[in-house]
Amino acid sequence: MEEIVYGAYHLETPELSGTEYDNVLLKAWRLPKIDQTYLQSNQNRDVDGISHRYCCTIYASVWAICDIVWHSSEVYEILLKATIKRALEKKQLGLSSGAYTVNSVITAMEVNNELYTDKKVQYIQTRISTSLFWTLINRNYTFVTTYNSSRSYADDIKDGTLDGVSFSGMLWGHCIRFSNMETLKKTDSKPTQVTMLDNYLVNGEYKRYKVPRTSIAHLVQPHGVYFPNVYTYLKA
């Protein structure tokens, strides 16, 4: 199989805190559960002569917007290309290197709000395993997630589940989406596992794999696989 090189970078930024955090958490508790379909697309392609192979942070960000406002696949492609164009204009994206996650999250939001004024969103940032993270996961919001990957990580997920929490040789960054594919009867229940939604095709199917809930915190600390900051969107 062709070796795929990914391009995601993490930029540490302040998270919500204090009253701001409490207000967003309260709003999140009141949000209705989203009827989610969790669409994916193929990042390993050229579009209009532009390589998308290193645009994982933009792919994840645009799909996270579509998840909440229910953009169609056709609109997704329009928003995707417009966001990549804007990121290149702002010199945020290198077509052979990638982009910082938070920059792509914000640029995708700005482009969406300009093009689709009736479906504006606001981005929020939190950290993995916080109350806000689990509240929104339970309501089927998807989180834009960056992690350090390696050959050992790629081998681990081949059976559909990430069993380990520590991996050697982490050489590149990648960005995908956390999602919840369990139907929970209690609004305060946490899923037993989350599903990672990638934007690459493997043997004709989009890559998805499970991560046990109990492993997630360990993947952040002490092993440094997942970056602690994650992002999603609320309707503005």
C-alpha cells in the first residue's frame, strides 16, 4: 500500500475557563441530541490541481461544521475548497507540510459564516475528557482531534480498535474527528468507546476505528499521543 504522509500541527492555545466554560457547558446540556450520520471524504486526492494530502486539519474542521449544520456533501466540497484557498492566502497551510489545527478550525468557521449566513457557527475549544467534552460527545457532536502517529499506531488500528496507549516512533501528525456511535439511554452516560473518523480510503472503505473510553486519558498523558486540546462548533 502507498505510504501516506500526514500534515497536522498542534498549537497550544488557552482553553475556556471560569464563567465562560460554565456558560458553554450549561448551553451544551440543553442542546438536543443530534441525529448524526458521520460522513467522511477522501483526502488522498488532487482537486483543481491542488494536493489535499496534507489538508487533514481542514478536512476534519469542515466536516465538524457539516455535522452540526447538516451541510450536504456538495456544500462540503464547496466549503472545503474555499477554506483551503483562504488558508493558502493567509499562509496558514503548506501543501507539502500541513497546518496548525486551531488555525484551520477558525478559518473554516470564518469561511462558512461568510458563505452560509443562515448556518453560522462558533467554535469552542476544550480538553479531552473534560465534562464539556463528554457532554458534547454524548449529544453526537464531533471533535476535531490532532495526534502524533507512527507505524506502530497504524498497525494497532488494523483490527478496528486501538488497543494500546503507548507507541514508539511517533513521526508525523494527523487530524481526524472523535465521534460517538453508541446510543445512550441516559443523557449523563459516557460511551464505552469513541469512534475515530479518518478521511482516507482503505480497501474501498473509509477508515474508522474504536478507542476505549478508559484509554483516552492515558493517550494524552503520560504518553503524549493525543494532543489535549480539541475543537468543535456550536450554532451561532
